[in-house]
Amino acid sequence: MIAPGEPVARGRPAIAAAWKKAIDGGVKDLSLQTAEVESAGDLACETGIVRLVAKDGTITQARYVVVWKRENGRWKLHRDIWNAEN
């Protein structure tokens, strides 16, 4: 997981800790709006808009890219990055 201004989080424990930090920092909800998905072999790329809602109701949006990787017949999140939308 590559969040803006944060170190890269690798592995389930680090990703869980990163999301806990975001929730503790005020994120109470998020939603994804997928714009496009492309695949080739065992890799797929998803792009879209993520909408983050803070505890005080403030809404921010960001663009995201997720790379999915098929392992043993199951699609798993391989890379996740987002950045603020201007």
C-alpha cells in the first residue's frame, strides 16, 4: 500500500496498521468508484476515484490505481496507490 506522505506498507500486518492509523486519524468511511479495469494474464489494473469521509463529515477525493495478481486461481491485491485529486 502506497499512501500519500506515508512509508510503503508491505504485508498484511503493515497494511492493517496503516489503515488503523488512517481510521485513528479521522477517516470513518470510504467508497471506490471504479473507472476502468484491464487485464493481461495473471495481472489486472484497476483505476478510479476513492472518496474518503472524515469523522467531521469532510469529504475528500483521490485517484487510485490497484494492481491485482492472480495466485493459485485467486485474485489478490498486489499494489495499491492513491493521490489527492486537484
